[in-house]
Amino acid sequence: MVDSLIENNRLWAREKTRVDPDFFSRLVRQQAPDYLWIGCSDSRVPANEIVNLDPGELFVHRNVANLAPAQDANYLSVLQYAVHVLKVKHVLVVGHYGCGGVRAAIDSKDHGLIDHWLSPIRDVAHNHRHELSAFDDDNAKIDRLCELNVIAQVRNVSVNPIIHSAWVQGHQVAIHGWVYSIANGLVTDMNVSVRSMADRQRLFDI
């Protein structure tokens, strides 16, 4: 099975150079994406394909349930490199409906180490417990929590010192929150884009 992946790679590379002979030589020369994607590790959510961008056009960070926790050195390193070195113009926080991580965060089962990672989602659920308790359908409740989690992570990114420093230095970087539907392939904008400290104050009162 692994050998078939190598063969797939060869076919992919040949097709890329057939359509665009300079494709790989351009990639070698420079990485200059305008976008940082912070998304879920779910194998059904392929970042580049969803927004129809080629390699080199999207800097990607993925983890379970698309979290942006202030204590995670991996995420912080990616954010710092994307904002201060690559000078991305947009940070896309992208969750997806039916997220297994979001569901696991609030069910009563023991999942081991992942339960610690998912604790921020339990905080989001607690903060919105009255809204979520109104849902009779469990799937609808999970989908709403997926949306609320994306909004919470946009807030986390917007208050990060890395972003604050970029704004102070005059770098215009915007943070956006989207939720992707595996069922139809479409993204929904949560309308919580943060482009400045004024936007952050207006949306999150911070």
C-alpha cells in the first residue's frame, strides 16, 4: 500500500510538470504564501484543495479540533514564522462540522491524553451552556459548538502577542473564522474577521 503512494507521487509530479513545466522550479526559489491556515487534522479536510490553492500558496498548521492555545509551542512557532517571517496577510481558523474532537470534548468517555488537549473546548461549551442546552438534536448541538470553537480560536489568535506586535509594526494581518462542511465541500464565514485592535475590541471586548 505504501508503494502505491510513491507511484501516486510520481504520477502527480509528472502531471504537474506536464501542465506547468516551471511549477517545481518556482517552488524551489521561494515560499511566499499570503495565508496561514489553522485547521483540524481530520483527513477529510484537505486545506489546499478546499480553497483550490497550489503548494506554496498556503502555510498550514493542523491539530485536533483546530485549536490555537497560547501554551502550545508548536502552534506559536508556526504563527510567529507565518506572521513575522513569511508576512502572511490572512490567518484562517477553519473548523468543520461534525468534528470528532469537538464531540469527544463533551462526551462522558475517557479518551486519554487527548482529553487534556480538548479542555479549551469544554470551556467554550460551559460558557455557552444555555445556548447549547436548547438543542434537542445532538448533531446540531455539536455543529454549533464547532462554530463557537472557531470563534473562540479567532479570539485566541487575535489576542496573541505575535499578532499584537505585527499590528503595532504596521503589518496588516487579518484573522478570519470559517467552518467547513464535509457534506457539501463549502465553507461558512463566521463573520468574526479581526483586522485591527479596534476590530478585536468591537467583537470580543478586549
